[in-house]
Amino acid sequence: RLLLNDYEQENVAFRFQPGDLNILPFRSCLGIPLEAGRKRLGGVLMESYQTRNYIPEEGDTLALFGKNLSEIINRMNIYRSMKDLALIDGLTGIYNHRAFKERLQVEIERARRYGTTLTLMILDLDKFKRINDTYGHLFGDLVLKKSANIIRGSVRTVDTVARYGGEEFAVILINTDKNSCYKTAERIRSNVQSFAFEKDGIRERMTISIGMAEYPNDGNDVQALIAASDMSMYHSKRLGGNKITLYKTDFDA
């Protein structure tokens, strides 16, 4: 708890920058910390232009307020942490399927509101089953983790990278069209192909198939855009994998 009756007598220069007192001539204060257990969350400080404006008894009331406020802030932080954990894939550290669907809905609504476009990529590691069957799931987990890192490192920080499920990934590229995103897709494809996945004497190479679709031209809602991107990705698979396919309407035929 902090109670200062006269700043001039206390010499609290640390509180002010040069010239501050000319603008806000504070003279006294009463303050309390905000704490949860041993964790310092911040503080509450009341200041007055008058000296000796606060008495110790007022500190008791402020301390009670601070205790309740600390509990509220702590609970909000816990809730935020739990929500973040619920949206993150435990293996790869990127967004999970649920978070991806939520982000895609938000970005589509934003694009609709501002009349912009966005591109959705669905990516699938080629012949991933043989990795688990040959080397076991621990090496398969390594491949998934490293692949997620490669994808995340190949796009912009404003783009959303998620694990769609199994060995499938998804990337939401905002304010883009699918043609302009081709270089990004090629960078991901090339980076995956050239990366050596190594662990405990095992060394493997992987490739990835990518499908892309654009909002609103290829799909004007979440389900339609995912379906178009997914269809494009499977077209890459049918071509032998390690390919990039942009959605075309004749895929529906």
C-alpha cells in the first residue's frame, strides 16, 4: 500500500517526466497493488492536486476494492488462457480445426463487409500413412510438427495457419486472390520437398499437395470455400501429388 501526503516532501521524481507537474500538478496519492497469490497484476493509484488528501482508513476501502478487482482480472486471464488452449492443436502448436473454422468465418465476413477477397489453401502431406506404418507414430508426429513450422514460416504473420485434421493443414490468406497466392503455395511446396525430416538415424523426404480457392468467386461461405479448396487439393493428389491446383468450376463436373 502506498500513501504519500506531499510529493514535494517525498521527492518522488521517478513518478514524473520533466514538465509533468506543470500540466497536472499532483501533490498526494493513495495506491494499492493488484495481486493474485504471488503474481503481480498491476496496481491502482489515486492522485490529488491537494496535499494530505487521503487518510489511512481510505486505504482499507481501496484495498478491498483492489482484492476484488485482482480476482476478476485473474479469472479473466485464466479464462483467456483456457480459451487459447482450446483453440490450439496440442501437437503442432498451430490453430486446430475448430479455431480454423471460426477464423475463416470471421475473415469471410470481413471480406464481405469491405468488398475484398481472400484465398483458402488446403494442404495434405503425400503418402503420410507410410511414415507411421514404417517408422512409427513418434516419427510421424515429428513430420507433422516440422511441416507445420515450414508452412507457418512460409506465409505472412497476418495469415492463419491451422491443422485441419490428420496430415491436412489449412491456410487463410487475407486480402489476396488465388493467382497472386501461387508463389506462396509454391514456396510451401518447395520448402516441404527440400526439407530433410530426421530423428534417431531416420531421414525422410516428404511432398505436399495443395489446393486453393478464392472468396467470393469460388465459394461465398465457409462450407463452399472449404469444399472448393478441398476439391482442388484432391485434384493435385490425382495428378500424383507434390502439385498445386487452383480451383476451376469444371472440377464439379
